[in-house]
Amino acid sequence: MSRRVIPCSFGVAGLLFVALALWLPIDFASRSQADPDTEPEASEMKLVAGEAAFFVTFRPADFTGDELVKAVLQDMPQSMERELHASAYGIDRLTVAVVRQGPVQIVRTKKAYDAAKVREASIESRFKGFKDKRFKDAPEQPKPEVNEKKVGGKKIYYVGESNRWTQGWCPIDKNTFMTGSVAAIETLLTTKGKASPEMTDALALASKHSLVLAMDGKRLRTMMKQSREDSERERMEWQKQREDRFKDKDVLKDRAPRDFKDKGASLRDRKPSRGEVFVSAQVRAEAAVEVAKDDDDLDLLFGSFGGGVVMLPYKPLLNAKFGLLTLDIKKTYSLTAKIDFATKDEMDDGETALKSILYVARQLVVMLPKHEREFAGMKPLSAVAKKALEAAKVERKGTTLSTSVTLTPEAGMAKKVREGMEEERGKGFNKDRMKDRVRDAVKEKVYKEK
């Protein structure tokens, strides 16, 4: 992953993390003085353990404790704080939990935050660029109205109509708040699921590692199935509304569709356009039930990506019962992954997938610096990263797979990478500036010719 990616991805991105974590800019530094005791359970963490199908948790301060990591990440920690509107308070821990309605970011700040300011920056500022035509003659646009919804003893704030896309903000205490879609936050706050021992233990490891990532396979597959059912339900509702809208033929005579050549034509007279088939809501519902019987719970996940076929080799890892990944970086960078399966056959497929990830990672650490300018500054790391990945072995024990990748950079590596990144960044700046000059010159020439 590049430095512009904040680890709040879905399950597939988490699996790719296994392959890329020791090379790409997700190599976060470990805490120099880690607390040997596990962190106390916070109320929001109990909710994550009871509801989330996938989570990743880390301390941004850990990332800046290593010179090599600082060289690779560059301004990513600062960018993350700006994006979450916590620059003035500092982020002590960021946890991204994926629930049924989407990801929820749980931010714990170092200092007590100003709730009004962070709320305004998080949700109200999104509407500053939009102007209400009703007040076009007013000297200034009115502030967007902030709505609130009380859920699970907490208040969720949002602007506009509450739907699946509406973004919300929820204060938990003076140092913790949540951001994400209103629906996702509501799902997390109202969870009735029992906290699984595996997810609880994984969250407790946060104080011992730079980064902890965990996936509950059963929850993930259930979530995929529910998401597919929700999508189908929305399509059915839209279809029903469409049928109801055109049920009255008298309305059709007065309001014929725009593409009717004959303005007096009815819906029955119009021929459907290419690829368009009118199917009743009842028929669609019956067909959806039949398809769902044979459909894999994870099909929606892979079908929603343009490169779903490319991702298919890694699907066996998402069929696992539970997956855990931890990352530590001191003088030695260590990445460990453990994946539990229900049966031996599933573990066999999982082993093939895990070895494929290690192979792809070995190729990427060599190819990316050669062909992608963004990674060109990391060329000094290629050889040592490839060697570390080649040494990684996949071990089997019962129905559990495990692997560990260890990388020890040589002295002076941080300086080489930092200088390389700065050099490539300068080249990119010059190229972008040259492109702007050429574009401006072409525009000016076209304008004069007109």
C-alpha cells in the first residue's frame, strides 16, 4: 500500500497487508517502550469485539519512532490527523472496525478534544462548498442544520437526511469519538452480539504490538450475505416504486418518457432500449431467492471489485475461522500471521493462497521501485526485503497456518531511503510543474486562435 492509503480497508485489503506490510509504507514502527500489560477494556472496544467482522488498531505515535519508517511514511501521520480533524489534539490510537453498514473509525486523542470544533470540522464542513438556491441573494449562506440521533446512550450527529450514505460523528468521552456512516455507527452502538474470545484477545494485544489486525471469518461471511440481501431489497423497492409510478395509464399519456418519439405513446407501446427488460417485482424476488441458495457468501466481496478475478486466489483465506496479524518494529521488523481453519481441506487451499501472497510480495518489492516513481526511492530496500520474504516459511499445526517475516535493515538504510524519497519527490514536483506550464501555454494558444 502506498503512503496515501490509511489502513481502513475491507477484508481483502487486510489480507494483502500480510504480503506488503514489510515493504510498502504500512511498515509502522513499534513502540520503543511498550507496556507489557494489556490495555484496559474500553466500552467501545467491547462493542468492536462483539460486532466487528474485521478490525485494525494501531498507535500513530509508534510510526514516527523509527528513522526508516519516518523516511517511508513521510507526511502520512500528519495527513491522517488532518483528515480526522485531530491535529490540535494528537491521535493516541486509531481503530478501524468494519461492521455490516461499513467501516467505523474510533479515534482516541492524546488530549481532551473540543467536541464542537471537531464535530463541525467532521460533518458540517462537508457542506460549505454547496450553496442553497433559496438563499442565493443573502449576504451569506446559512449554516447547515445539524441533526442528532440518540443510540445506545450516545448521540450521533449528522447533517441532512439520514440514509446509508450519510456521514456521522459520535462523541464517546472527552478523549474518544467515532466517525463513519450514521448507519454503521448505529450498528456498532446497538450490537447485541456476544464478544468472541478471539476478538477480545486480539484487541488486548494492542499494547504489545505496533499494529494488530484481526478477522472473524464467520462474521465476515454473514456480513457479506446480509449486504447482498440489503442490496437486493433496495433494488426491489426501487422496482416497486417504478411500477407504481407508471401504473396509471392516464399519467403516461400526459407525461410520456423523453425518449418516446410519439408523445402520445403509452408504456406498452414503447420498445425497451438495448439491454432493458421489464420484470415485475414478484418475479425478481423469486429469482433472487433461487440465486441466493447457490451463491457464496463471499461472492459479493469479490464481485464488487473490478479486479475480482485477480483477487480470487486469496479467497480461501477469507474462508478461515479466524485470522490474526501483528506487526512489531524495533531494530528488527517482524510481521507474524496466524490463520485458523475449520477443516483440513480448507487449510490446504489456505496454504496455497498464503504462499501465493508471499510470492507476489517477493515480486513486488523488486518490480515497484523499478517501474513506479512513487516507490523509486525505496530501491535500497529491495534486496533485503526480498531476502526476508524468501526466508518466510508457512507452517502447519492442526488446522492452523502461521508464517513470520523478519527484516533487519542495515546501518544507514534510513538515510538512503530518505534521500531517495526526497529526490524522487523533487522530480515529481518538477514534472507536475512542467505539465502545468505546458497546459497553460496550450490554453493560451487556443484562446488567442479563437
